[in-house]
Amino acid sequence: MRVLLIANTLPPRDVSGVGEQVLQLAAGLREHGDEVEVLGRGPGGAAGPKVLFPLSIVPAAWRAVRRFRPHVVQVHESDGALAALAVKALGMLMEPRPLLVALLQVSYVEELRAVRPLVADGRELGRPGGVELRFRWLKAPLQILLGQVTVRVADLVLAPSAATAAEIRRDYRVDEVGVIPNVTGGLAVAPAAVAEGEPVVGEPGYLLFVGRLRIRKGVEVLLEALRDVRRRFPSAVLRIAGDGEHRGRLECKVAELGLGPAVSFLGSRDAAQLRTLLRGAAALVVPSTYEGMPLVVLEAMEAGVPVVASRVSGIPEVVVDGGTGWLVPAEDPGALAGALAEVLADPAEARRRGEAGRRRVAERYRPAVAAASWRAAVRKRVTE
């Protein structure tokens, strides 16, 4: 089977969970003997900056379909809407007509709703900044429209979790959405290079947050929880790997809470550096108010690191509370502090849950497993 995958962000050019999942799926499909091409930005693909991708990918997609003559074309995220329309139109002139698949990692209706203040016990812990408010009022409505167009023209719509599938059915008004979970382990990772002047990670046993710094990641909740944890464990420290529009506000929050040297902002980290960070972590902390199915959760579990996360979106479908980690309500610093205290108080139990997570990933979240489910979904649609 010939498969063309189209995405607006692809590693190593972009640090992108979506892009990495495209490559993971491609690796899994190749394991099954499929011929796969991946089309993104750059030579042979879309020209110009990422913001123009919805338009600039159209001629590249048209050329790729005519040359490669794929049996299946899959677009990723709302930015593929116009490419989907072009493929649909071209498919009318081809025999056999390529099956058009859309894989959406999130509902942008939920992304829009997640741009709001964080509140716990009637207190405002943090609020979105100007960049995020512009996203809410300008970019998100456009992405919702593009998402609705994408699901209308697609023959098959997919999501990475049952929770996200339900959101897309509701928010984009589509009858059926299949589930193909995110995976890890299909891509080679080069050894991490240590740059001169790079911040020191520190002694093993730190708490680790990884992700783009934005309001829906709930980092203010984590900082409040850390302050409480340090009353019992004064040596508890947090490493924050990632960057984003919310970083300045978080740095102010650290100062406001008097956390000072207990929190380190490490900036963006590549895949190899992230694996180094995970090796020394006592737990990965994911205090988000909204997610799709975070890739970093799978990467932590693959490394045998327990996960402490909000019980939101697709996270409970991956993290087993009491089995592979801890799940707590979102925007609840007290509950999060309690879970983190358990991690630090009982390292043996944390390691047990981490090892259980490693086994769960090996059994369920590998590229070949996802590719098998993907192929079954595609074949079912072809035979209908």
C-alpha cells in the first residue's frame, strides 16, 4: 500500500509532538511493508513560513499525489484542510481514487476554551497573556473552521484518544471518529550533545515538567504544589524543559512564591536531551487543564519514569492511577502536592509504577501496534 502523510510540522526542523507522531506512524507502516512518503515544509513540500502552510501545501500535495499515486492520503491537524480539498478534487480524476484520512490531535474548540485563568479554591493562580489571547480570538476560530472543513471532506477521521474522538465528534459535528493512539520507540535518537554554558541538570531525583509554556499546561498549579511539597521535603526541586509565550509570567510566579533556586528553566530540549533529563527524574509532572494525548507521557513511561498528571483528556487512557503513576484533578494544587509527596516519600513505589509504565508502553504504544490498527481502519473503510 502506498501512503502519503501530510503535516505542517516535522522534526528535526520543528519540535513538535504532532510531527513526531507522523514519523512514528510512518515507521510503523513501513514495518508492515507499506511504501510511505511524508510531505511537510521545505524542499519538495510547502514553501514559506509555517503560517502560510494551509495555502502553500496545496500545490505540493497536488504534485505528490500525481507523482506517487498513493492509495491513502492522510492530513494532520486543521492546517491540512485545503490540501484535503485539493486531494479530494484530484481524486475524482484518478483510478483508483485515494482514500482521504484526517488525523486530528486536538479539538480547537477545546483549545480555545482552555485559554482562561487558572483558578483553585477561588484564587486565581495564573492568567493568559497577550499572545494566548490573540490565539483565542483570532487563530483558534480559523483553526476550528479549517478543522470542520477537514472532517467534512475526509473519508475517515481519526484521533489519538477516545476522549479527543468524542470532542471532535461533538465540536466538529462528525458522526464517526476512530482512535489510533500516539506511540513512541520508532525513531532513532542521536546521543545528546552538551553545549558550552548549558544549564546543569542537577542530582537525580528532581521533578520534571516538559512542554510548551502556555496557560493550559497548568504550570502555576505545579508551582503552588511544589511550595507545599517543600515544607515536607525542603530539597525538592523542579526542572522545567520547554519554552513559550507564558515563560515570563511563570518566572514571576516563581519569585512570588519564593521558590528561587528550587526551580530551573532549561529552555527547549531536543529528543536526546529530553531522554537524558528523564533518566534523572523522580517523576514527570503533567498538570495540564487540557491535552490530546501527550507524547512526553509515553516517553517517560518508556524510560521507566512514573507520571503524575491531571485526570484530563486522553491522559487516563494511558496512565493507570495507582499502576503506572498518579492521577489528580486539574487545578488542584493540594491534590497534586499530595501525589508528589508520595513520589518523594516512597521511591521504591515510584520505581514500581515506572516499571509498570515501561511494560505498558512496550505492549500497547509501539509504532507497529498503531500501524496495525490504522491499516485495519483503512481497510474497513475501503471495503464499505
